[in-house]
Amino acid sequence: MPDESTSSSRATAVATKRRPNSGFVVRRATARDVAAIVALRLDLLHEEALNPLFADPHPDATRRALRLTRRQLASPTQVFFIAKRGQGAVGLLRCRVVRRTPLVAGTRQAMVTTAYVLPSERRRGVLRALLDAADRWCRRRHLSGMRLQCALTNDTGRRAWEALGFKPAELLYLRAVPTA
């Protein structure tokens, strides 16, 4: 069953996909899911506190996440998928269309920019189901690949992504600009 009911990027009707014997449903997120998405995003932000890219959350992160999530949900070049068990959100995955350099083949790809599963729901197929929905979305858009970033400090995340078929491709280096 497809993850969305029409090919329109702004469709509000959403078909769901239940994993056999899983107890959770994965579907394309809508504006009604904003609060759940923001809560999961903030959980992810707190979990990534050891990552220097996310170590200093903005004091107004909640309001900013609300505004950002609303804008991203309205974009035709990106999508959120949400996993729900009953009425509660247990995971999410966001990806967007990106272009690599025109000097290589297959320039249109998807970038997974947000992926999170509640710790109590891990190792139950939630991330795999979210990625399956993203794969279908990518195929419909004729995207050649999918990429993501995972912190070097996140051993569990790196193992999960590699088990799902991702391969390390580069290191992202970070350096503070000297003050003088």
C-alpha cells in the first residue's frame, strides 16, 4: 500500500501502512502532527548533546522547531514520515530532495535530515518501516540515492544505518573560528 494517497505533494489525505505484527503504523505526516514531530525533534536534540553540532540548543528551540516544522511540512521538496503506536508518535523520518554537484552522475538524491525513534521503541522495526516509506517516496521522484549524516559519537545510530544499507562516505570536520 502506498504511503500517500495521491501524487500531489500537498495532499492532506494519507494512507497508512501497518507493519505485520508490529503494532505501529507509518504514514506521511500532516499539519496535525506538528506537536508530535516537535516533541520527537526535541528528544533527538537532547539525545545528540554530545555531538558538537547540536551541543548548545537555542533557548527558544521549541518555538523555533514549531515554526521550522510547519514550514518544512508545507514544502513540496521534502517529507516527514511518522510512526505511531496507538495515538502516540514513536518515531519520525524527514528527507528532502537535494542536488549534488553537476560534475557527477545521479545528481538528484534524498537527504535524510531528521530521523528518530523513541529509545523504548528501538529494535522493533520502526526505523526500517520509516525508511521503507522514504524509499517509496524517493522512487516516485526518481532520486538516485539517499544520504545522511550520523555523529561519530553515535555508535548505535551508525550500526543501525549500516544495517539498513548505508555506507560511510566521508567525515565532516568541525572547527571553531579563532577569535583573534
